[in-house]
Amino acid sequence: MRKFLFTAALLGGTALAMPALATLQLSAVVNGDVFFCADNTGCDTNGTAGVLTLAPTTIGGVLFEGSSQFQTIGPPTNALLTNSVQITNNTGTTATIALAVGGTSFAAPTTTFSAAGSGTWLNAAGSFVDMSWYGDTANDQGASTVADLPGALLTSATSGIATAGADSYDTGTLTGPWVTSSPYSWTMLATGELVSGATATLAGRSQDITADVTAVDEPGSLAILGAALIGFAAFLRRRRNHDGGIAAA
């Protein structure tokens, strides 16, 4: 119940943030401070489309290092990935964090998805992160704010409460049906708390979702194949008629 109330309050506080249009973007709320970055804008240090990389960035007193987001559009595989090398809380008190990453125009058709999340808590006992993955067949942009989560919830997972020392979490592979024949969007959300301390960090945080694009025969290829089959059938009929005429003679 504590985590549900925290998440609801955090997401509700971002409702008035201005949306943006992009194919890959990141939004965050950390201790009430709002952050947003879209692919190939001034905050993105990587000029490659589909790769959104941040310089070391402090939001709400929490330092994010090595933050990168990736979008791959198939075929053969669609993928949306976010990771951070290290997240450190320098506020002196427990920090509340929400991060959303969204991408649009993933290729179709698809039938199933695979999702996963992992990370390592270092001297961060009491910290946690809850993760969720959303898919939208209307291809609406997600992550304009951390409350912008279009479509349906595909799956969710939690790290559980961190213990002392080094405590790793790994959701394993989460799979389910994702059946769509038109381009679509994905949005991923992570919400949680990171305790304070000189060495309290979340290292190697990663969250992703993938789906294979089902191969579909091109109409032209089908027409060629159909014509070839018709021609082959006609050849066999002529051959049988010819052989029958010789036998009768």
C-alpha cells in the first residue's frame, strides 16, 4: 500500500507538464523536480537517431551517470531499452524517483513481447524500484511526462526491498501476447525510492522490451508465385494431353 500511494502521488503531480512529440523520449520526476529530454534535442549528447544519451545529470539532488536510451525498429526485432551506469542520491534523505521512456512507430506485425529489468543496489538497504511496460496499438507517444502511459499494461515487476551491502535484482524474461498488425508505441515506467548515504547507489540499472517482427510475404511475391503455379499446372495438363495422344496413336 505504501508503494502504491507513493506512485499515485508522484504521477499525479506531473499532469500539467507540457507534452512533446518525438519517437524516443525520456521524462523524470525526482523529489518533485521535473526533467524531460527528446531524441536529437539539446540535452541529447548522441546525434544518432534512436539513441538518447545524457551527460551526467543531477535531478532533484540525485546524480544520473551513463544514462542511455535506445530504440530499434525491425525487422527483424523491435526493441526499447533504458539503462543507467549509476544513480547516486546526494540529498541526505530518501529520494523518490520516477522515470519513463517511450518510443513510437515500431514495426508490425508482432505476436509476443519479451521484457526484463535488472540492477544492483550498493549499500542502499530499504530502496526499491517497481517497473511496468505498456503497449499502444494506436501508436500514441508516451513518456511526455511520467504519467503519460498510453495503451495497455503489458506486464510489471518489482525489485523488492534492497538489503544491506550489494543486493542484485533481476526480473528474468517476462513474456506475453502482443498481437498487432499496425505500427505501435511502447512506454516503460520505473518508480521507486533510493535511500541516502555516501555510497548508496543503484548500479547497472536496465529495463527493456523486445518483439520479433513476423515475416509477411510481399503482394508482388505472392502474385509471382501464383502465376508460376498456374503456369506449371497448365504445363502438366499439356504434357498429359500430349502423352495421351501418343499412347492412343
